[in-house]
Amino acid sequence: MILAAVAAFAAAFSFALGSALQQRVAGGTTPDEESHGSFFVRIARHPSWLAGLGLSALAFALHAFALSRGDLALVQPIIVSGIVFAVVIRSALERRFPAARTLVWLVITWAGLALFLAVRPPTADQAPRNGLGAVLVVVGVVLALAGMAVASRTKTPQLRGAVLAGVAGLLFGLVAGLVKLVLARFGDGFTAVLGSWSLWALVVTGVWAVLLNQRAYQATRLSVTTPILNVVEVAVAIGFGLLVLGEDPGQSPAIVAGEVAGLALVITGVIKLASAEGPAVEGEPAPAAEVEARVD
């Protein structure tokens, strides 16, 4: 459990740094570039975006290792709390010190995470319900396609970014669950892994989630996309763990209440920290690193 938590924290830091570098590039494109098919070719030419992609790949590897040592309900809240790292990293990139209010929410977010980890019971591995997992993935794909259709018809950049972030969060939540299913197949040998539906579903949903996340970065600011993506991701992952992997939510009402309270603090902190990332005054231009296409 401790090793899983350490690996998850390392993954959260790597993902936060990688996302910050990628958002600075993707968020700097102009509104009329969004419909161009060469969008990803353009951003891939930036060394900082490529560095961010490498860090995101490292984060995924650390995330997978954490999931091999702990359950989804343990690992995903730590990954989501990575916004604490993101805020600190962004402040460093912009050479400024976080505001006092931001520091308060940083403490609250990690206090909530500490509470959650303190009361979270270890879960014994159980045989996954692969059939139910496949059903949930199909449902998730259908919802993701519907969300993309809605986003394509949405003219307001903030709303479009919010929808895309929600879809990306849904897919990232499924990715976390699929990683656990793939890891469970390794006991049957490498051939069994290559022949499993979960591996190929993981590849497709993973790439899909990353691409949609880049679109969300381009559409609007992190203060809109980050809370939605993170909340949806952790909800989907925990639900997947409970339904498909048989993870134990806790043996007593006190434990469940502690988990819920801890998660509530983490989610509230994530929302507040992401909101603090916008301009201090409505109508004030965003920093140059966060040029965005939006309608106020």
C-alpha cells in the first residue's frame, strides 16, 4: 500500500509537469486553428510539448505500477490531487508565488487526501468481472461519442472545453480500470495479455483520452477543464473498481464516512485550486502562457 501511494504521488507530479508544458503550447493556438487537421502536427513541433508528452508517458508507467500494488480507490484520488503539484509548477513557470488563498486550498486538498488514505482499508485482490468490465467500456465509449458530438455543435469555447474535459475524464477513468484488467492477465502469460480485449481497449481509449485532453486544453482554460476532468475520472475509476474489481469500500459506516469526507475535501480543493488559476479579475487578460479561445 505504501509503495503504491509513493508511485502514485510520483505519477501525479510527472503528469502535472507534463500537462503544464503541454497546455502552454496547446492553449496558445488561435481559435481558427481548432478546426484544422494539422493541429496535432503543429503542437508536436514544440520541444516543450514533446517533453510534456514524455513526462505524461512516464506518469502513465508510474500510474500502472501504482495500480499493480494498490487498488483504484487508493491510487486515483492521489492522481487527482496532482493539481497541487500543477499549481506549484505553474507558479514556478510564471515566476510568481501562489496567493495566500491558494496555499490554504493546497493544504485543505492534501489534508483531505491524508484523511482518505488514513481510513482507506487494504483490499484483497479478487478475480475481475471481465464481462461487466466490457459492458462498462462499451457504455463509456457510447457516452464519449455522444459527448464529442455535443462538443462539435457547441459554439461557446468554455462549454466546449468543459464537455471535452468531461469526455476525457470518462476515458481516463476507464483507462485506469483497463490497466488493472490488463495487469490481472499477466499471470496467464504474455500471449494471454496480447490476446485480451482489455489491452486493445486500453490502447484505443488511452490515445483517445490524450487527444481529447489536448482539444480541451485548446478550447478553454485549466480552471474550466481541470475540475471536470479530475472529478469525472476519479468517479468513473472508483465505480469501475467497485463493480468490476470487487474493491472493498470499507467494513463500517465510520470508515466509509471518513473516505467520503476525505474525497469531498480533495474534490473541493481541486475545484478551488483550478478556479484560482484564472485571472484575478473578470475581463482581465489571461497570462501569455494561457492564451485561449473563449467567450466571457
